Amino acid sequence: MKISRFKLILPALIAWVGFGVSYADGVHQMNIDVKKKGAEISNTMYGLFFEDINFAADGGLYAELVKNRSFDFPYALTGWLPAGNVQIMNDGPFENNPNYVRLGGSGHGAKFTAITNEGFFGIGLKAGEKYRFSVYARSDAPRGSSIRIELIDRAAMGEQQAFVKHNLRVDSKDWKKYTVELTSPVTISKAQLRIFLTGQSNVDLEHVSLFPVDTWKGRENGLRKDLVQALADMKPGVFRFPGGCIVEGTDLETRYNWKNSVGPVENRKLNENRWHYTFDTRLFPDYFQSYGMGFFEFFQLCEDIGAEPLPVVSCGLACQFQNGRDAHCSLEEIDVFVQDAIDLVEFANGDVNTRWGALRAEMGHPEPFGMKYLAVGNEQWGEEYIEHVVPFIEALRKNCPEIEIVGTSGPYASGEYFDYLWPKMKELEADLVDEHYYCPEDWFINNAARYDSYERKGPKVFAGEYACHGAGRKWNHFNASLLEAGFMTGLERNADIVRMATYAPLFAHVEGWQWRPDLIWYDNLSLTRSCSYYVQQMYSTNKGTHVLKLLDDMQKPYTGAAGQDGLYASAVYDETDNSIVIKVINIGDESQEINVALSGLKRNETLKKGVVTTLHSDDIYADNVPHTNLVIAPETIKPVTNEIELNGQNMSVTIPAKTFVVYRLYR
Ligand code: AHR
């Protein structure tokens, strides 16, 4: 508690430490007893939530560069520009994606038949990088036929237009996969892929694909390396996928059906993406889910980045916002949905001799993925949800006792749905309850104490989707991220009950977004991390292992309450390096002096050094993703790390206005 209004404004952050200091008025006192280790902080505490919104999968994390590679979009040539004699056929080699194209003579000489793919807002290529083109093709002519594959810049003229050309002989009457490596001589964000018929006879083409060779871990059906790296750098403890509303679908037919997302990639059944028409001001009729990045790839990604997988399955209710009461499967049909959940556990964890475990092994991962959590439903509400979720809970408890079940509390942080569902979740003994809050600034300012009074018995909390949506300014400005940081001290302080928290949404293509703010923005060549990304990262990389109480002189936590001058703070102990980590957020307009007094150290034990990480912007409405032109540019707001010398049991610091600081203190 601050003792008087006296203020000492210091120009920059300073640190001063000593034994037996006396404290002047105007100094905030933060007291931490380092001997009293509180609750263990779950490894899953800070994580990621992935949903295919904003072109996050196809056109984003999934590195495929060709849109509608199998010609199975409802309009079969979506994404393709045909010229000459191009026919759509539908008796192809892949049962679930039956369409393919037949390129035939145009009657003007073969060279006028071609198809050109526009990619996702263009095709991004980097000079000197290799790209793997592949296609299933056949020709019915006895001596085969041929095509020419080109990478082109439509804006260029003459010879410059096709900057890569490669002739390919199609010598098989039966479907055969042809693969070619192409090197781009240029860096270009909006290239296109063109395929000319150059032979005299017909050529059939199916599953036309182009991937960078240099994907994350070099996998052929791989993910974009820079985007995965940004995820790995977060050191996430948990990864929730695949949504969000796409789990529910617009209707049950279009729900995310994980079984369609596994097995050979060519035969994964296309699904529409419900975000393609959700907002009529952000209409993307060409937004579909190829499922090229499906559940196998999600589990593999979790393993790569060290996050616990947390899949979400449909509970047999489609989006209630859109469908009202017509959105459910009748309870007689629920068994299919329940079986999907049980089978998913088998796919992730089952022995290789089981049906779904065998498929996992066939796909290249005989070892189980060790899935521990499963969420049933996304933002469902009301009695309908309870009726639908009960059969899941019963079946999962019986067949998969190792799985912790995550139920939902509806789409809002409070109110009728929330108040109805929480007690129900307790009654049903869900392990965790998923809470969502996309709220304005004042909510984040006033809710750092939200979990201080939660009942400790019963389900734990999963803050599964949250973000500060600044009133009228819904983008990623610094102020929103600062308020998120302040609020998150309350998650940390209550780590005994809050087991997981994931910001949402995660990804957005600058040309294809439907929803903002988002954590990471990208175009076809590069990315920008938002200020909120850095807040999340400062928490997740300074998570610690045990909560420490941090109190003012009135024994109150710093929650920005009256008299605390806009200060939020929390502390943890990290047994991995025996450090004490203190997070302080000053959302106020003035700098604040703070004295941190550590008790419980051994008599002669002193602090030796501190690593100080600071996130600050002079302009609180600045952001790393300029909202006006949405162009990826170098990040201007990033954490800065310094080391400080320490030599006592207290630490005095000044926190500038509008600043988030993490102190990692070593003895
Ligand atoms: O994150 C965007 C959407 O917000 C999610 O799909 C949904 O769960 C929530 O309404």
C-alpha cells in the first residue's frame, strides 16, 4: 500500500538494493516470503490455442502453397484460372476427393491449354530456396504426353514472367505421382503456379501441390518453419486445437470431424471453413479446410514444441449462435459422436494393434502421443449442452480413465449461461472448465482478482480464449497487451485453481483475417509478433514452479485496487534454477517506486543478480501490426533484457508508466 501521494519521477528504470534500508513515503512496498512455497504451477499453465480462422491453417501454418489442389471445392476451379480446353472429371483415384482436371488440345495448338493457381493471396517464394512440386498425373496416349510447370510473376512482361520453367513427361497411363524440385531465383510474395499442356495428347492432373522443401523439420507434408518457430519460442505448456467455432461447424455436417483429417493426405475429405462467410464485411468464399494439417500433424506439432495436446471434439451441437435450437444431434444419434471421442483417444494413445493406433503407426508415429486432456464442446450452453455432454463423460470415464475432461462454461465470462454451467460442471465432476473472455479494457483492469475468491474444490479453470478488445479499437495495440499482463497476475496468483490459459486467436494472415486482435500476423514471406505475443511469452518463459505470495503492507495482493496506483504484481519461485520471479505491471500514467522486501532467506543469504525483462511503448496505441495498412514490418515493440547487480535482501526499483517488467532474481 502506498503511504502518501508523494512522487519521485525517475527518468528510467533503476535498481538499488541494500540491507536495512528505510523507506520514504511514496514507495510501494511488496513483501514476499520466499520460504513459503505456495501451490505448484502446472506445466500447462501458459499455452496456445490454434483455430483455423484468419487463414491460420491452409494459407498459414500449413506450408502448402496451392489452393484447391484437388479441385474439390464446390466450384471446382476456385483458385485456378483455366485457359483452353480444361475439363473437370470426377472419377479420380482418391475416393474422398474425386475431382481432377483433364487438359486437352485447345484446337489452337496444344500450347493454349493451361491452368494457373493463385495460391493464398499469391504464392510466396524466396530467392535460392527449393520448392517441391508434385502431382498425380496420367495420359491415355500410348506414348504419353507432357506438361510444362512454371512459376510466374503475372505482373512481369515477356521472358521475365515465367522465372522458372520445367518440362515434365507424363509417361504413365495409370495414375502416378511425379515430383520435381524447383529453385526460385527471386523473392516474390505473389507468384503463381502455371501448368501448360505441351504434348499432343490429354493429360489428367490431380492433387497438384507445391511446398517449400525447407519446412519445419523438413517434413514433406510440412508446416511453415518461421511460424512454428514463433510457437516454439513461446515454450507453450499446452496446445488447444482445432477450435473454436470450427469444431462446432455451421451445422453438424460441417463440424470438424477429426477422422477426415487423418490418413493419406490426398484422401482427406475437404470441409468448408465456417469463417468464410461469418462476417459479411470479411467474406472469403474461397476459405476451405483441406485438412492437410490434420490431427496427426497437430499431435506431432505438440510433441515438437513440448506442449500437452488438448484436442476439442464436437459434442453433437453445432454453433448455437447461428442455429439456435436446431443445431443438435438427437440423443439417439449421440453414440457416433461419443465413439469419435473414444476413437480419438485410441488414435493418440492406443497400442499399434488397435484400429486407430495402427493408423497412427502407419502415419509414422508408432509411439503413443501421450494425450492427457480432451475438451468436449466449445462454447455450448444450456440444458442442451448438459444432455449432450453427459454421455461423453460417462463413456470417457469408463473407457479412458486416464483422460482429464474439459467442459465449457459457455461463450461469456459471466451471466446466465456461465452461472448455469459452472455448478453443472461441478456436479458432473469435469476436471477443468473452459472460460472465454473477449472483453474491453475496463474488464481487464478490474478482473485481476477474479479467481482469488473461486471455490478451491471441484473443477480447475482453463482460460481457454481471452484477449483485451479495446473499445472501438480492436487491434493489437500496446495498451491492450499491458492490461492483459496486469490481469494475468491474477491467473498466476491463483495457479492452484487456474491450470491453463491460452490467448485467442493465435494467427492471422494480413490479407485474410476475419477476427482481430490476434497473436501473430504474417504475409506470404514473413511474420510479426504482436505486443500480446510478447506478454504471453514473458509469462510462459518465466512461469516458475511455485506461487509465492506477494502482498502490500495491508496484506493485499497488487490487483490495481484503490491506493495501488495502477500496479499489478505477482511472484513465483522457480525450482529449476532456484530463482525468484517477480512480475510487475504499471498501467498508470506515472512511474512508481517500489521496494520489494524478501523475507525467509537464510541469515547471510543475499541476492546476487537479476535479469530484468521490460516491455514498454511510449505510445500506448502503437502496435507491431499497424492497423491502418496491415503490412508486415520490423517489430518496434519488443521486450528488452538487462542484467542488474544485487547485494541485499531487498530491491528498490522504479517502474516507468505503462510498463511490464519481469525480474528474475538469483541468490
Ligand atoms: O477465437 C475466435 C472465436 O471466438 C472462437 O472460434 C470461438 O470459440 C469464440 O467465439
